[in-house]
Amino acid sequence: MDTPTRNRISKLHPSVRNEVTRLESRMIENIDINDGKISLTTKGKNRQVVAQISTEDLKRELQ
């Protein structure tokens, strides 16, 4: 997130600022394919999987 955006967030009410921070930590940054599964993961060192689907399920749904 850029500096002007961080400055705007810092001026928010603490409860709103916490919610923005929580949502930011769940933003999808990467799409990974491992072991036949497509995973949407967050950014940063400690990536977390937000959503996952098997490639077979995806193929079946696209037919």
C-alpha cells in the first residue's frame, strides 16, 4: 500500500482502521498451482490460502 493511502487510513477511527487492516491482510496476491490444486493466497512472507479448488473440479465445471 502506498504512503498516501497509509496516511489516510491512519486518520480513521480505530475500529474502522482495524477492519481495513484485517481486510488488507486477506487480499489475494498470488495464484499458485500445487498438487493438482489452484490456491489463492495472500501476500507477504506468511502467505495464507484464502481459497482453493482442484484442477479436476475446475475442468468439470467449465465443461
